[in-house]
Amino acid sequence: MTTNLNTLVTALYVKIDDEWADLARLPGRPPKLSHSELLCLAVMQAMLGFPCEARWLRHVRAHYRDMFPFIPQDSGYNKRLRAALPQVKRVIRLMANDTDYWHDTVWITDSTPVPCGMSRPTVKR
């Protein structure tokens, strides 16, 4: 078993590209960053836990420049990502559907304690 992240990114891109192969091409000049590459970047950002898009794009430029020949600026990435939100949701659901836990009857929940009732009158009660 290989633990190379580049292999995972390649497999993710192939899966997304196969799923969206029938996506109609719009007339005009093709974009420098394909729709499949954009979705792959978005899913990678979610999987690797980068909440900040600017920090994520800096990380991609530093570590994945050879895999993505064109990496857009922050505003261009943000605009295209917002426009592709329904597709991003479908791809994440597609990825989750491939796991064993999707059809499991046991749900995994977060048990992080949430502070509540911290106001002064509530504490006095």
C-alpha cells in the first residue's frame, strides 16, 4: 500500500473526471483550470482541512505546482468555487458513498463539549 499524497490526488482527479466526463463544454475558449481540476482542488481543500482559501492556494502553489499547471488567484478561485458549489457537494457525496461507513447503521457523532450557560445571571442560578 502506498501512502503517497500525489497518488491520492491523481486517483481523486481521475474519479472526478470520469464522473464529469459528460459535462457539456461551453462555447468559447476553454478555461486554463478545467472543471475537474477545480473540483479536485476543492475536495482536496476539504479533505486536508484548509479552511482559508488563500492559505490553501499558497500550499497548492508550493507543493502541487507540477500537478496543476494553472493555479488561479484567490478571487478567481473563489468565484469559480462559489459557482460550482452544487457540483462540489455532489462530488463529496460521491466520495462518501464509496466508503464502507456510508451504508453503516452506526452514526459517528462529534462529542466536543460546547460551553453554554456562562453568563453571570445563569452562573448565579
